[in-house]
Amino acid sequence: MAAIQKESAVPVRQFDGRRVLAARRAAKLQRNELGRMLGLSKDSIGDWERCDSAPSPERLPALAEALGQDLNVLFPRLGPPDLKDLRCDSGHTQAEAARALGISRLPLSNAEAGTRRLNDDYVQPLADLYRVEVEVLEEAQERSFVKSGAPKPEDRPPQTLGEKITSFLQRKPLSDGEIADAVNTAAGFPAVDAAGILALRTDSQESAEVQASLPPDSLFAGLGAAFGVQPWFFADGEEVERQILDRLEFLSLMRSEGVSVAARGASEGVSAAMLATLSEVLVRHESAPRPEEG
């Protein structure tokens, strides 16, 4: 029986249950003993050895260690690693790696999928966690993007609040303390400090707590004032679309009742790009499933 390669489980390393069986017998271990070492049932070990299934990739290091085998010998790799491979070789799930760094899973998920590169603040800690040099981690990240065929980071708009703040910092460098002062001015009292801003711009696990502690709209108003842009630049995309639709529905209602609505500004008219964006929002809204009446 050929070695198993399941894209959802083992994308690069080769898993062959016959090797596991031979290594277990050489180590004089029963299936239940090996299973106990890995926190699994003997049936799971049997499924692997019969090649009926394959372990998740982050289990391979522990399996090789339990069998007293070298990871690269027992499960040889095809080609150099990408970011996901490095994480799995360190024995961490994505959630475990994020928790170790004190961040959400999103930055790791984006980087592994080749859609958004890692924040510079995460590179060294992640390299330490994966027990590799920074250069190795950065090369692995490049492979993740080559595999995905994703656009360069500058071609993709920022998605999370941290990514948006980082994007504006490239245009207008500010310290965390200066941003905190602007947010506190908008809030009307000392609501956040520099550490809180650091949590926001790195999308750490504390980010949600910081946002929850602030008065409604004061965060976006403060960030907008700090960087000289409209507050809604920092809002969630779906929330912005909802507000646009609410206003359009209000204007439609006013017109239907014969109320004149005067235009303000934009004397040269609406641009083609803005019309295209508005059309896209409306089409998406119309195609969205609506709750059934009754």
C-alpha cells in the first residue's frame, strides 16, 4: 500500500502506516501503550498502521519521539517547509501557537494561507516558538505566499483593526502614547493607555477587552482624529455597509414622501469608482438571504 498523502492532514511529510507499525514493534510497544503516550486510543493507532487514516500533521513530532525515531527519517519531507509545516513540526496547533504568542489565530491563519504577512512584532517570537532561525521563518513565509498565489501585502487592503492601524502608521508615524491621547480625548476621560493601543494594533487577545472598555464610537473617533481620516476607516466592513444601506433607505423614504434632500459637497459628482463600489454593496445586499416571514 502506498504512503498516504492527505492534503487536509499531511501536506508535505510522508506518512506510511507500515513504518509506524515497524517502529512500534522495534520499540517493543503495544498499541495501547503508544496510544496512552499520545493521549489516543489503541484503535486510532491501529487505523494509522493499516493506513486507514493519517494523524494530523502537528502530531507527527510527538509520534516520532514516542517511537524513538528521527522525525525526518520516519516521516520524510517532500520539499522545503512553509509556515504551516514549521508550526506542525513544532507540534503546535494554530490555536496553541496563537495562545503562546498572546494573539488571536487570525494573523497566523492569514500568513499560513498566504493572504497577509506576519506583523514584524510576531516574527522573532514565532521563530523562537518553532525553534528555528528568523531567516528560516521568513523563507517559509515566502513559500506560503508562492503556494497561494496571493497578491503582495500592499495590494490587499487591511482587514483587522490592527492591520488598519499599522497601515496608517506607515503614512503617519505616531507612538502608542500619542494614539492613546487622541482616543482619550474622544472618550472624554483616560480610557486607554499605550499598552492598550499596543494590544489593538497587534490584534492580541486583549484587543477585544480594550475595545469593550471604551465608550461607543470613541475608539474610531479617536483613531480618526489621530491619523486625520474619517472614523469609519477603522470600522468593520460589514458595519460600514450596514450604515450606508441604512442611510440610503432613509434617503429613499424621504424622497418617496416628497421631502427634498439637498446635496452637500462633491460638486463634481460621484466618481465612477464610488458608483462601482456602491453598486457592489447593493448587489451583495440584494443577494443576501433574508429571514423567512411568519
